Amino acid sequence: MKRVLFIVYHFPPAAGAATQRILKFLQYLPKFGWEGSVLTVKDVDYPDLDHSLLDKIPEGTKIYKTKYWTPFGIYRRLTGRKTKEKIPVAFIKDDHKSIAERISVFLRLNLFLPDAKIGWLPYAVKKGVRLIRDGKVDAIISSGPPHTCHLIARNIKRKTGVKWIADFRDPWTDIDYYSGMKRTMLAEWFDLRMEKSVLKEADYVISASEGYLNILKSKGIKNHYEVVTNGFDPDDFVDVHKIQTDKFIIAYTGNMPVTRNPEMLWQTFDELVAENSEFKRSFEFWFAGVMDDEIRSEIKGRTFYNNFKDFGYVSHQKAIELVFNSHLLIMIVNKVKTSNEILPGKIFEYIATGNQIMVIGPEEGEAGKLIRQVKQGEAFDYAKKDEMKNYITERFKDWKDGKIEKYYSEESNKFTREKITEKLSSILNFIIN
């Protein structure tokens, strides 16, 4: 077995697509001659936790944890938050009302570069260098964001010469939450300089979508580039609990920050509930995840509020159960300048359910193209309320007529975690040879 070390901030009990990506790589890499280990942080300060994921770590996986420092403690004191209060994923936004919040966002955007995890770098580099010099690693993979992980890997490579793959789940200087935010020219220059150094010094650059990879290539740095998407594991859908219901279920799982607020969808639900008494009696909208408080307050004032079922944050397995038992799934692409390039990780598990998917976002964007490729739904631009309404009405009619069936295409089989990991193993073999 050859040995690869993953440098990642998100690892169980951290929840989310970033964690799932690494767990599945660790699970399937041994089939292709690679044994994975992990360098991550201890005493975690993640916003979302799923302790059930600890049981998903492959037996025998070596996990190395180091100290780290983040400015979250300072942020909590500045904003009057409790010591253990979780910091929301989408706290970087331009509509904070308090001066303390605004100052905090400014400092994060312009001082803590590339991100608030930069305080982990010295500890992680020291440990990573030691592991390589002890002969325990043949290659390393850094996965970001946080893009501090890439700087850690870059510094380890500079000190040891180890082969290195930089895995971009999202862009760096073009990441969606920077859209519309004010940053100083110096901060933008320095951030871009760090990004280009990673693109230049990595032995291979991979990305979770074609659109993201094109953004990275646009920086003008020559290297080996490849798309390695997220995916789904068929085993996660074996023996899923069947929920008995007489309702027409539309579901959404995951985070919903203000950049994903689907105003036209809410209006569509309001109109359907007001105009169609049968729809009003039979429809439920299931939400599971973290929703911005402003959006939740808005929904409370909506006509369809009595049809809204909020499960809050749930485990990964529970989320699978909810989407599997739904009749229509909603995928919302962040409304930012890079919307066309966004391909959310959860879209693959949506596909694995066999259910129809309604994408709200650019119709020719990465998410819309994928849904049409696997023949499991449609994409509608953010403003196309009438088209959304017609589509939901058609799905509701199919449900009433007993015509809702799960659909699995040959195209979807390309996105199993095992096949995605096989592609990663080929890249690993390439760089060490």
C-alpha cells in the first residue's frame, strides 16, 4: 500500500459535504492501492456537528490532530456572543446592523487571509513535515476551503519535496461569499498571490466542478488540472427507512444563507396554497439544515407557513431519509457572480434518491446541466416564478394520479464514490511516478 495524507479542516464530527468527500476517499482508496491518513485539528470549533459520522471513519485510519488558533474567540467577545456559541457559516455578509459585526467582517476579509483558519498553519506544517521525514507518507492532498489547508501543504512541500495534490471544492479569491463584499486592494492582491503560488507549486490541481476548474485556470498558471466531482455512495441508500405519508412532499436539505433565499419559490407556494384547496391540504415543504434567521422570519409570515415542516439540523443519515421519502427535491444555487460554476455536493445524493429535482439557478449553469444530463428534473432561473409554478403543479398532478416513480439513469452511475475515488487514485499514481 502507498500512503497519502489528507490535510483537512473538516473531519468528523464536522458535518457537511466537505467531510463526506474525505470520508469516502478514505473508504475506497485501499481498493486502488492507497492507504489514507488525516491531518486535522483537535478541540473542534465547527458550526455544525454530526457525531454519527465518527462511526464512518474507516477502521485503522490514522488521524493526526494538532492545536490551532482562530479569531472566533475575539469575534464572540466583540459581538457579545457566549463563549461556546457557534459561529454561523454565512456570517460574512454586508447587512450586519451592529458596528462590532461590521468590524469583525472587515477584519476577516482583509486581515485573516486566506481565511480565519490561518492560525492552524504553523502547528500543521510542523506535524506534516515530521510525518513525511518519518517515512509515513508518499503523497499529500490538501482540500479547501478553508484554503489555509493549501498553504499548509505548500509549506510542507517546500520543506520536504513531497508530491502534492491541491483539491479545490470551491474557488479561492472568486468564492461566492466574496461577491459584493468590500476588500482592500492590498488584501485582494495578497490573497491572489497566495492562490497563484498554490496553483504553481502543487503537482496536480483538482476541482469539484468544471466551472470551478475554469476559474482556477483563468489565473494563467500552467499545471495539471482535472475535475474530480463529489458523488454518492449507493450503500448509503440501502435499507433507508420508509416514511408513511399521505402528503405531497417537497424537500430541501442543507444550509440556506441569504444568498440562497428563493423569493419566487416562496411566492409560488403561497399562490398554490391560496388557489388550490387540494394542494393546501396535501402539500408539505420539508426543510432540514441551517436557515438564516431572516429567511425563517419571512416564512413565518407567508401563506404556506402551515405547510412548512422544519426539522432543523439533522444527521447525514436522517437527511438521506428525508430526501429519499420526498416527491420533489429543491436545489438552490447561490445567487452570486459565480452562480454558473456552482455544483453543490448534495446534488449527487439528490440524484441517488431517484427523485425529480428542481434547480433554482442559472439554467445553463453546472447544476442545471447535470440534472438534465441524468434526466432527473429541470432548472429555472431565479425570477421564473410562473415556470416554477407550472412545474410543481405538474409534479403534484403526477402524485395525485399515482405516477410518481423513481428514476435511475446510466449517466448517474458515473458519480458513485467508488468511481470518483478510482479517478483520484490514478492522479496519485501519476504524480508519484
